Amino acid sequence: MNAKVHSELRAIVGDRGIVDSPTRIVPYESDGLAILRQRPELVLLPRTTEETAACMQVLHREGVPIVPRGAGTGLAGGATPVEGGVVIGLARMREVLELNVEDRFARVQAGLVNASLTRACEKHDLFYAPDPSSQRACTLGGNIAANSGGPHCFKYGNTTQHVLGLVIVTHDGEVLELTESDVEPLGYDLVGLFVGSEGTFGIATEIKLRLVRRPPVVETLLAIFTDLDSACETATKMIARRLEPSAIEILDKLTIQAVEDSVFAAGYPREAGAVLLTEVEGLEEEVSATSEDIRAIFSECGAIEVRTARDDAERLSLWAGRKGAFGAMGRVAPDLYVADACVPRTKLGAMVQQTVEIAKELNLRLATVFHAGDGNLHPNICYDRRDQDEVRRVLEAGRRILESCVDAGGSLSGEHGVGLEKLEQMEYQFAAEDLATMCLVRDVWDPDRRLNPGKLIPLRACMETRAAFIGKTPQDIAR
Amino acid sequence: MSPAKIRTSEELVDYAATLDCIHCGLCLETCPTYQLTGVETSSPRGRIHLMRAVAENNLVPDDAYRDEMEFCLVCRHCESVCPAGVRMGEMMSVARDSMHEDAPRSLGVRLARWLGFRVLLPNRAALRISGSLLRFAQKSGLLRWLAEHSPVAREQFAALAALPTVAPANLRRMLPARSPAIGSHSSSQTSVVSMFEGCVMPELYSQVNRATETVLTRLGAEVCTNPAAVCCGALHAHNGDLAGARSLAQKLINAYEPRESTEDSASTPIVVNSAGCSAHMKELAHLFDSADPWHARAEALAKRIVDFSEYVAPRLAEEQPDLRLDLSAPITWDNPCHLCHGQSIREQPLDILRSIDFGSNAFVELEGSESCCGSAGIYSALRPQDSADILDPKLDALKDSGAKLLITSNPGCQMQWQSGIRRRGLDVEVKHLAEVLDDALSRSVPESELDANERGE
């Protein structure tokens, strides 16, 4: 891009909406997956749908690749910039546009931070249910891209269950309104298609979200175990017996210690082999009956102690500990690789065991924390990126863990998405024809492949599809 | 894994490279400059990313780098939410200290820094004279003229013009060397404390120092002051003058070390009514290598430092005086960053306020009372526009709260609020916690007791 285009873009977003100094741009070189880095040419921070559309029109004309970015807290490299590309960040679009308490929805700008939405509506006894651990920083737009989850998604479902409508800026700067007044979409569910598209279909700038009523009674239980296996067995049994807590989380020993050393120390006992954190919500009778059944399973599985949060402050502290776990791992090593995969919940114990073995074999430090309710594992591998061999072993471990999950009948991602990190494993999980079909869908939204290029679907699969359709070889296209 | 202390640029490089920060982003929402701009570079995570890039030789520090470091308020709000325990305050002190080694500041800036940091702040006589000069400039209208017409440093004169009116000299007296306890107290309540008067406090907020002293004596303490203790060096440490900060730390340690000629014993608490100073004085040991004898001496001093609210709250709870203060409108509390984030003091000031019956006018909560007001030491003078922009959302919150009296506990914050309130034309008074408590105590002490004391019985 030449200086003329730069100033054209500057005129759209204003001086404070453009980051182009070679120094200032450095922090945008990665998202939460700091192992992958690429400095973009430019960062744009529009304030409105109109500004976003105007930027996208210019970038379309110039044929510049675009990487959308929320708060850069993603862990799969979904917001890693591309060389010569532009990052469009949502950070200055953070207004609550409408709060409709009667109809229980909110319309927000996509850069609003997840936790801010709950804060905005809590006085009406409402909340926004998907609660990723990064909810105090991540944007709702980023949540749309990754179809984010969180502990309570076990009960409430992932982001996609909560999106009622979207305003999208397409690859060429057109504004599409997919906001419907009815709960049930008419015709094709394009909103459903868009959620989880990791920025490859367009940029969502405004979002209409469902708000949920706060449950009348909440009971939070912390069960303490001497070993991780018993905690996993407990989770499996809770699911098998059809108990319906709103969340089931497990933290292992190394994670407990890191959290207890941090400002989010929640009183998890340091000597425990694992803790299981669960929450039951609903009406009084319902909560006490379910909690009774859960306690029975705890003692069956050998919990050495069970604690109940006495008040909201203690409940929040137990959760803050869980949600600070990722960051707290910084105390163990300078870098952290957070794997994210799902297995059927009956296979949790076996899969956890397997990740422990993989880490041991490759001589890596592993800390495990996971959303047991969803069968969503987060084996965290602590490493130092300055050690090249260790980095190689980390990536090897990541690959083997993901592949074992797929082998066990699970999935590559529970909530973080594919991004760059799991690109290769997409070919492990899907047949070539499946990927080719995905490419066809992607091409409808972004025929020039300028939106978050090289993410989500392996390039090879895409090139093959296109070659088949327009009669060129993949080599021609690569050129 | 990371060095225990960050004192030199080499150690900062080590620390940044082996950093505890793993980029989780939980700091973003707490950062006033990120909130203001939405630019990740202007967030704790972004600044650490820059420091790390420099440490790993992926980036050569330039003007943009230095500007980002100076844009930070060092409010340390990020430290309160960092799960990895990154020590942003320490990192920033060293980053700022070392970043001008290769790119010297302009002559004018160096002169101003030398005058301010090396001549004015450490020197009581210079402070006293400046107080009188400032009063003259305020009263004569000279300062207003300079703020509008000066060919140089107009923004800085404007910042000076925003300072509170300096009281006449007779009200700016230093406190007496000893003030006896007032009233009868249980023996556990009578004790000797040393009160730190500070550098600019006696000039700009002498009434706060007097109120602090009165509160302490009314709660049964005999209050001593120490003329050798002038400036703690917090401003130096936060603004890239670690050498100056070290030398002032040594002076302070010397001043308070027990010896026969002073009232100080190894256990005498030192009460500090400026949150920025108490936070810094508790952390003086960071300035010295652990093998350096000054390190242990700094730690010994740190053990004696108590913030005003930290000292008063438990004593008030024990005494349980009947405190009433009928005000015409609601009051609110804004927690100085270096009190809540620097020292994790959150409940004590609220306990003090809760012990006072404000009549029908209740205490109202200020939204974002733990976020920075933009004062940040001398930041408001160095970057007046940014400082005002940071205060803006807080002024909105103050207006929404309906409070007519705002209470805080740090002179910088008090000044910042006063000038912001004037700019907006709001009708809100700003007071130090000690002033409010002094008002309440003076109205609740039985007259007979006061008389008895004043008669010297």
C-alpha cells in the first residue's frame, strides 16, 4: 500500500484509529498464541460499522489481505496477522446500543468486552451466559468468530446458541444486516453459519445477543481429590447419571499451585492432587436435590473433602481462581501452550492419562485444567520459547494430543477454534471432500480469499477445490 | 526463574525475556490508557511486549517506544488483576530510567528535571520558598498570565495554575516536634507514632497534615515529626531517576533509624497520609541489591510504614467513638491507585467512613473508584491533555453519583480532582480522608474533655 492509501484510511478512522509506526505495531504481531508472530503492515481501529465498511472498500480496491481482531486473547492464532496485511481491530467499538429487558436481548458493538455485557444488565437480574475464561478481556466479536464456550456452556450452550442477529461488513465493504426480530430465523440460518467462521466470512460489527435470567439459587461446590483420575471418574459419573449442574471444571495439582500463588488465590488446597469445581442452579428444591446426588458421587469416588461456597464473594473467588488459571501458569514458565480438544465424556479419564504420557515421553511440563462437563480438555504445556528443541517438542505434543482426541471420537477444538494452530490437523479430522466443500462455502463469502487468509481451512484443500472449478492447477493458483 | 529484583537495565532485559507474562490479556480492561485509546500497544501487555522485543533484540527503542513508556501512568491497576504476578511498577521504573541513556533529553527538560528532582523536592528550605513564590504568583495573577502568554512551557504553567491556592505562611507552619495525645484512652491505645509530613504536603495541603495530626492525637497517639525526613523519592523512581530515588531513600532511612537524638525506636510506626509515598516507602528495598546493607535497612524501615487509613481503622474500631457529621449532600470515596493497587488497602478507608454517621446523606459508591484519576505523580504536568482525558470518564461517574463531597487519600489525586471539577464546573468539594475524620471527631469529642486537655490537665 502506498502513502496515499494510508492517508485515505487515516481520513476514515482518524489519527487515533490507525497504528502504523513500526514500533507501535509490534504488540499486534501475535494473539494469545505468542509462538506464532507476524507483524502486519497496518492496524485500523474503526469506531462504527460505517467506518469499517469504508475501510473494507478501500482495502478491497487495493486487494489487501485483512485479519480481524478482537482483544487478541485467542489461543489458536486466529488473529495472527499476515505479511503485508491489515489488522482491523474492534477495540474502539464498545458501545451497548440497546438493552431490551422485556424481550431479553442486547444489541452491542462487536468490540464490547464479554464481561461488560453482564455488568450492563445485571441490575435487571439478567446475564450473558457464555463465559470464556478470558471474559474480562475478550470481545463479543471475537467470541462470534471462535464460537467461544466457557465453564457454564455445559448448561447454556456455546456462543452460537445466544446470537440472535448480526450486522456484518463483507469482504468488499458491503453492510449486511442479518438481524431478525424473531427468535427462529426464516430461510437459511446465515447467522448460524457465520458464528465460528473465524473471520473468514466477514467482520461482524454489531451483534444482537440473548440475555438469560439469573437463577434464583446457585450452589457452588468444590471437591478435593488426591489424584486426577478420581476427579475425572467423578465427572464421568455425574454425566452418566444425568445430573445437570451448570458447570463441571477440573484443575490438576500444578495448576492449583500456580493459582494459589497468584492474586486469584481461591483457597484450593495446595496438597490436593486435583479439585473439581461444580455449580448447581435453579429453584431451591431442585438445587438441593441435585447437590445431594452430586455429593453422593463425590464420596463414592473418594473425595477427601467437599466445600460449599458460603456466599457470593466466595463463589466468585472460586471462579476467579479457575479463570485466572491460564495467566497464572506464567509463574511456571515464560510461555504456555494451551491445547484445546474434545472427547466423549466417557473417555475423559483415559484421554487425560494419555496426555500425561505424551508429555512425559517428550519431557515436557504439563498442567491440566478442563471443562469436564463438555469433555473439553485444556492440557497446558509450560515451555520457554527461546529453547528451540523444546518448542519443537511442544508442537509435537500438541499434534499428538489433538490426533488422539480425534482417534477417541472427539474433536479438534472445544472452543478456541482452528486458527493457524490446528490447520494441519484439519486434514486429520476431515476427508479431502469435506474440506473442499467448506472451501466452496468460504468462496461465497470471500471470493478473493483476503479475509483471514491461511486460517481455519488448509490452503492446499482450498487450492484443489478452486482448481477443480476453474480448470487451473493448484500451482497456477499459488502463482 | 525471573530475577528477584529489577534494578538495572540488564536485569530488566533478563526479566522481560524470561517474563511471567504469557499474554493472557486480563490486564487490558484495567488499563486507563488502553481504555482511552483502544490501542493494544498502550496496554500493560503491549508495553511488556515492547520491552520483551527490545530485550530479544527484535526492536530498537525509538521515540515511539519512549512515548509509550511515558504514556503509562504507573497506576499498577494491572498488578491487581495479573494472575502471573508481573511487577509492572518495578519494570516501568527501570524501563524509564534506562531509556534515555542513548537518547538524552533536551537541555530544557534536563534543567527542569534537575531543578525539580535534585534541588526542590529533597530540600525543605527550597520547598518553603517555592511555596511562598507560588502563593505570590497565584495572588498577583502572574501565574494566570504565564499560563496564557508564556513563550515557553505554557502547558506546564497551566498545570501550575491548576494547583490549589497556597495558604498564607502562618498556616503553612510545619507541625510541632511533639504533640501529646488528647483525651483519656485505654493503655493499649496510647502510643508514640512518627508522622511523615512529606515534601509538598506542608506547602499545598498543610490543613491535611494538621488534620492527620489531630486525628492521631485524638485516637490516643503522641505524634512526633521528623525534620530530617523530607521527600521519599517516589516521584523520582516513577519518572526515570533511580539514582535520585536511591539517594533520597538513604536519607530517609537515616532520618528514621533509631538513635538517641530522635524519638524513633525500631518499633515506632511511621504514619504516612499520602498513598503514593506510603506505597513507595514500603518498597524502598527494591532499589538496592539484596547483598547491599541498605537493602536490609530499607526493609526494616518498610516494616514501620503504615498508611493513614491502615493505622486509624483498627484503632477507631476499638475506640468506637460516636461519630456524626451532618452534611447537606451525599459523599463518595475514590481509592488512590497506590493505596488499592500498590498496597492492597481497600477495606480500611471504607471502615473509617462507615464508622461515621452522615445523617440522612448516605455514602454513595463511585463507579470505577479503583481506576486512575490521571494525576499519577507529575504526569498531570508532563502530559496535561492525556491526564485530563483519563479523568473525564471519572468526572462523568462523579456527576452520576450525585455526591457533593469526594474523599480521597493522596495529594496528587486531590489536586487532579479539584482541577477537573473546576474545569467541568461541578459543585463538588474534595477532601482528604483525614480532614473528614477530623471534622467528625472534633464534633464528637465531649467539650469537657477538650477543655481539660487544653488546660493542660
